[in-house]
Amino acid sequence: MHDDFYIEVECQQINQLGQSICGDVFMSRKLKDEGRTILVLSDGLGSGVKANVLATLTSSMILNYMKVNKDIRKAAEVIMKTLPVCSKRKAGYSTFTIVEVECDGETRIICYDNPDCLILRGLELFKPEYQELHPEGDANKDKILYSYQFKAHKEDRIIFCSDGVTNSGMGTNRLPFGWGMDNVYQFAKRLIRKQPYISARRLGNEIVERACANNSNQPKDDISCAVLYCREPRNLMICTGPPYEKSKDAKLVKQLREFEGTKIVCGGTTAGIVSRELQESIVLDLNVYDSEIPPVSYINGIDLVTEGILTLGKVHRILNAFNQNTVLCNGPADRIIKLLLESDKIFIINGTKINVAHQDPKLPVELEIRRTIVKNIVALLEEKFLKEVDLSYI
């Protein structure tokens, strides 16, 4: 996270009509120790499984190379030299866009044969100077890499997409030459004007849905749109499990009470401690139903109260399987996930008092030790969802 803003990243995709897998691949990685965020969107040659394999190869090679080498230009050139050229089409096996953001906001972009990136500073289009790079080697003759470098500001957005977006509607009376990046900009600008703090997820989704509609909802190509949004961070705290020593109950609740952001309590014993220390009653809500786990409750000053181990276990399972087609319901675990996905900096306070009941081997596998479940959730939030997570024990 930058000192002044949080970097929100999302990519939304729609498969080409008749294809069960997307030929565009988006990958991202946050290197916490170095304060770097690396994003890659690759468009594989052709469609379906073949295109997906080629795009996956390209994206994973770029990420792995940049993990050990900070030179984004060198990474792009190495990939250009390494990837073969299709003998029939005389074209590279995949196109790509690489975006790298340092913790100080320094941003570098390399684009090869994908549509140009849109860099929005508020509502205005920001156009930094760029360089044309010519990779070495006969196979890369006449190929050009476009390189941009600039300092990101709060409320900047970077929108980058595959040509399934810009070429959408091509051949129709309304868009004979396709939607084009200028129209994408005007569309995004209208959305931001109406919703100044529209999320990266929502903006990306609106763009791919519109691109799909340009083809009468029968996309002729894979459609992908990634959005990077520099904004004020949204904070969330989860307290789960009672402290190891009863004397620290008041300290736990003081941290929760003074926290500025969304507050969740997971666990009946923990909820009892919070209720007692805050001198607020626990109100059960039977309208939020899930047959697998107990219902939610509410405490004045706390946004959500749920059962502990079973609910967190389900949170982990949903997060692990989560993809763009996942539909969240209204159950306790689903509500926690919605709040997690809407948040950026997540603080988890894990009580270390052992509940003897959870050690009984006769109980279901779901009743795993709380600490293990929480660690697994933290790993998913950091690696899969690029969240900033602070885990502490009490």
C-alpha cells in the first residue's frame, strides 16, 4: 500500500461465444517485501484452450522473471525472444500488457500489440511520454514495445484490455470499425462522473458488459478488462477467539472499539466478551440463513457477529474456489466475504485460548484449529486477492 493511497486491482472477463475457457489470461502478484505490484494481461493466439495455454505461459514467465529482476523492459524483451512465432500466421504466440507499480507510486507500463492503456487522472485522460522499444533478433523484426513511466496519484485509474473490448461491434452499422479506445474512455468517464468512487471491479465489469452488448451479447472474441485504481484505503477488522488470558479481554475490545472501519466478530465466546465489555446486548438475526452454519447476530457498534470455526471454515472454502462466476448468497460466510472483498487493509486479531471441544477427533473435519483456518484465509487474501493483511495474536 502506498503511503497516500491503496492500489485496488480487478480484471473482468467474458469468454468468446462457444468457448468454455478464456483465451485471455490475467495474473497479478504483490511483492510485499519490495513494495511492488505486478500485473500482466496476455491475449493468446487463437481461442479456447490453445489460446489460454499460450497466454498462461506468457503471463507466468513474465511474473516469474520480474519477481527476480526489477527491469520491466528487460523482462518484456526476454519474453519476446523466448516465445516462438506461429509459422502460419507469422505472429507472436501472445500479446501482453505489463503494469508495475512501486510503493512510492512510480509506475511503469510495457505494451506489446494489446490496445493502449487508458490512464485517467480523475476524469481527464493523462498521457505520459512513451518510448518505442525494438526487441533484438530477426524473429522480432518490425515489432514494437511501447514503454510508459510516470508517478501515480490518488484517484488515478489505469484501464487496460484485450482487443476483444476495442474490436467489439466491428462490422455493425453503429460501430463499423469497432468500439475503439476513444469510446471506451468516454464510456468510463461517464461512469466515473456518475460514481466518482466506482470500484475497479465495477468499472471493469461495466466495460466488458458493454463490449459484449456491442456484439449483441454474442462475443466474437474473448473480452478482458483490467482496472487499477489508486484510492483511499478501506479498513476492516476481524476478531476471532478469546484471548489466552482473561485479563486481556478489555484490551481486545478496546482495540475493536477504537478501530476506524468495518468490524466483524467471529465466535460465540468472543461475542460474549465484546458484549460484556461494551455493555451491549447480542441480538440474533434468524433472517440470515445458511443450513450449514449458525445464523448471524448483531452488537451495537459492531457491523457483523457470526459463529466461529464453522463459519471461518466456510469462508476459506468459498475464497479458495472463488472466481468471476462465483455468486455470493446472503449467509453468514457470504456476508463476511463480501465485506472482505470490499476492503483493502484487513486486520485480524486471533485469540489463542484453545477451545477443548475443537480438539475432539470425533468432531467433523471442519472443526479445524482456528489458527490454521485463519492462516489459510490470510494466505488467500494476500496471494489471490492482493489484500493487505495484518495478523496478530492475543
